[in-house]
Amino acid sequence: MEAAIFERFHLDLNARPEVKQADLRVLAAEQAQVMPEGTDYWTVPSRIKPAAIDVQFLSPTESSERFLSKFFELTDESGAL
């Protein structure tokens, strides 16, 4: 599935480690802000630092619109990063 996502959005497959690290940091931030205390126990031994973000609750429509807006902002006319 990950390979299909990278292909669909014209992402560099060599960026996988950086993408994985960013994904884990966002997960840690989500757990720290939204989930019950103690659910982010895995971050300490793995040395994952939560991303400096504020989790917002968005409707599916607004979430999609924001994602696509940022995607197109970050890509050139060809859709390549």
C-alpha cells in the first residue's frame, strides 16, 4: 500500500525513512493530545519526539480540502515534489 501511495503522489521512494519518521512523530503527538494518558509509552524507548503540532478535529470534507490544498502548494504543475 505504501508503494502505491508513493507512486500516486509522485514521491521519491528513497524518502521512505524520513516519511516514516515524520509519521511516527505525528502519531506520538496525536496520542499525547487525544488519547488517554500512558498510550504514548512506546515513544520513550524508541526516542520518538512528538511533532510540534496541535491536533485539530476536522470534518472529512475539511480534512480532504486542507490535505489537497497543501499537496498542490508543495508540488509543481506536474504534481512532482
